[in-house]
Amino acid sequence: MRDRVGSRRGVMRWSLGLHVTLLLLIAVGVAGAVLALLWLLLGRPYLASAGPLKPSETYDAIKIALTVVAGVGGVVALVVAYRRQHFSEAADLREHAIAMTTRFGAAAEQLGSEWPAVRMAGAYAMARVADDWSEERQTCIDVLCGYLRMPHDPNPPEETDRLTVWRREREVRVTVLRLIAAHLRDGALVSWQGCDLDFTGAVLDGADFRGVRFTGGDVVFVNVVVAGHDKDQVVFDDVEFAEGSSVYFRSAEFRGGDVRFHRAKFTGGWVTFDGARFTGADVDFHDAKFEAGEVHFEDAEFAAGLVDFTGASFQGCKVNFAEYRVEIRYSMAGPARFTGGTVDLSAVADFSDPPRFGLTNPPLGLLLPDGIQAADLPQ
């Protein structure tokens, strides 16, 4: 934004005389070019001298001269109005930037408050700044995500006083996630779709991404800890992973609670659970549709809990649990490991394009549809 304002200021440094002279030269050049073109189109007629000017011709010449003078005056007035407008726009930009910077600082200060209610107000304030300040929207989103990345114990403490503090902080974090999700749904007053979201290392023990649409940018859940408590859930119901999106659950730990991807649609994005550890959570892909794009589970460990694909349809998406070559690292990621958890594919709705496992014998914990053998799966 500063560069744009600076370029405007550079234009404004031109003197009024230089502006007028430049426009007059342009006008004369255009007029000359038009007259020359007309002369050529008329067959280059001979322009003979007619002798002394008659009184009527003199009057016509005076009228033309006055018209030219009026035109010059119009050009000057136009240049003055043009410069005034640009000065006004530059001033408005400066005032807007100053006002938004002030609001941004106030919201950031609230987010750093020791009082949970003030932090929650800061989250709402920062979201409003992001809505109103398109030039720095990504920065505001980065601040909100940065708040979620700060340390937070995934396990509620036993002491009453500490538990109260923990619950208040958790509510602030759930509010931040709710604000972000609301801007990722179709129909949001201001859309954040396509922006980068970095939740690296965050603790998710209650998040509702229901109905959001990932359409672009990098959405990073790398190293997150999913640890639901009681009826708390992390919900991705009806989410669409659309063309252009890159969503990373790399090395995430699904420790407990329910994680739902009910009716999720994989329609062209790139989603990876590579290196993730499923150590106790129930992860449900009920009625999910894997139609396009890629979903990766290589090097994931299924140590406990259940990953359930009941009612899911595999109709074109490349779903991979097998060994995978990581081009950017020139290395191989090993196949998924089954060390105690369960991946249930026994009740899928459509198995037209089944996942790739690279197996000849199904490991304990992998449940396949009736009549399907591990050797029948793509290698």
C-alpha cells in the first residue's frame, strides 16, 4: 500500500506548468495527426493561396483563436481539477491507512490482554479490521492464527482455579476458530476464502468448520493436537476441498474425541494426512465423496481409535495409503502403519476408485468391503 501511495506522490510532484504543457503538446499532436489523416483520406488536395483575407474570414480567424484560447483554459481547468482529485484521493488513502493501523494496534493489544473477555473482544475487533482492510487482510488473519498457535494445555487441569482459567482461555480460542470458519463459508459478507491459514501446532479441542469451502491458499494443520473432551468435537461436516486448495494435516495427532468429516467433498484439492498419528480419536468420513484431487495417508500411524468410511464414495480422487515419492524432498514416504487402530472401509457406498495401499495381505485393523481382497486394490 505504501508503494501505491508513494507512486501517487511522485506524480503529484510534477509542477502545474509541466502538466499543462504536456497536455497541450499531446492535444496539438493529436489534432495534427487527425488533420493529416483527413488530408490523406481526401486525396491530398492542393491548398492554394487565396490572397488577402476578407473581413468575414478575419472574423472567423478571430473566433477560431478565441476557441483555441478557451480550449487552453479548459485544459488548464481540467489539469487543476485532476490534480485536486488526486491530492484528495492520496489524502484519503493516508487517513484510511492511519485509521486502520490504529484499529489494528488496538485489536492486537486487546488480544494480548490478561483478561479473557478483553481477548475475546480483541478477536472480534481483529476480524472486523480484516474485513475492512483488504490490503492487510492476510496480516490480520495471521495474527488470529498466531494466537491459536500459542501454547495451550490440551488436557484440562484438575484444580478448580486452574480449570476455570483453562476453560476461559479455551472459549477465546473456540471463538477465534468460529470467526475464521464464518468467513470461509459461501455467502459470507466478506470472504476469506483463498487466504493462507496457519494453525501449526495448535490445540483443537473444539472447532466447528461445518460447511466451509477451501478454494485456495495453504491451510496448515501441521502438528496440531486434536483432543476432544466429553461431547466436544472437531467438525468438518459438509466441507468442500475444492480445486486449488492445499490442506495439510501432516504430522497431526488425533488424540481423542470425535473428528467428523460427514458429507465432506473432495472435489479437486490436495489434502494430506501424511505422518499423522491416530492414537484414540474417532475420525468419521461418513458419506464423504472422494471425487477428484488427492488425499494422502502415507506414513500415517493408526495406533488406536477408529477411522470410519461408512457410506463414502470413491469415484475419482487419488487416495493413497501406500509408499509415496515426495518430489520436493527427493525422498520416499513409507506406507501407512497399522499398530492397533482400525480403518473401516467395509461399508462404503461406492468403491469405483479404491484407495491405494500397496498391499498383498490386509494388515490387522484394515476392514475391506465384502468380496474385495487386498490384492484387488491398486498397487
